[in-house]
Amino acid sequence: LVLLSLTFYSCSDDEVVPDRGTVSFTIDGESKNFTLLNSFTIDDTDSIVLLAFGDSDTETLGFVFDLPTSFPSELGDEAIGTYSVDELSYGAISGLVGSIELNISSYENDVMSGTFSMTGIKTSEDAAARDSVIVTNGIFENIPTLGL
């Protein structure tokens, strides 16, 4: 599943790093906090959202879903999720592979917040990798559009 596409910026000491909101979650019992590369974008038809989280290009978590028409909104039946770390990748497609619970609590002024959980199934070919990952307690707050 190739769903994540992030733009990375290198910043000198003089540059101001834009606020990318915060993301916290637990993956297989290990707590994670992402603050650097979090963003979302909406396709040209204003209907499909790519929500991407990360603190480096070696570990990312993302979701693709149809933009709800009202908030708060539960999207567990209509989402695709991915988790990648180093060369390993895991994915979930609502109703087909793994499981996803995604709730968008607010979307105002190009900023999105909500909660998530996911069971991702291994999609990489590394035989030694575990077969799945379990993401719980996911909270994302004040995630801006990629256009900052």
C-alpha cells in the first residue's frame, strides 16, 4: 500500500518550523508522539483526505478517507490505514483487511483533530517481521493542511 506522500523540509536555525499539531498513540504497547511531519491534504475534488503523521521519513502512520459532511464523524467503515517503519509496512482496509476506527472530532480553518485505532496486517515481504501491528489510544490534535 503506497498511500503516504510527505514533503520534508530542512530548516536552518533562522527558519521557523510551522506548528504541525500533535499525535500520540500506542503501537504494540509502546507509546509514540509525533510533532514534526503531521499534515493532511484534500484531493482536487474536495472529497478525499490523506492524513499523514510522522517524526521522520523512516516511521509514518497515515489514513485515507472520504471527507465527512458534518463533525464529529465516525469513519471506521470507510477508511484505509498504513503504518511504516524502516522497510516494514502494515495496512488496513475497512471491512477487508485488518481493522480501523477513525473519528474526526473537528475540522475548522484547515485544521483537523480526532482519534484513531487500527490493526494493520503486514504488507512487506520481510519473513522475520511480525504479522500485524496494533495501534491504540490514537489522538491527533490541530493537524494543519500540507499547504502551510
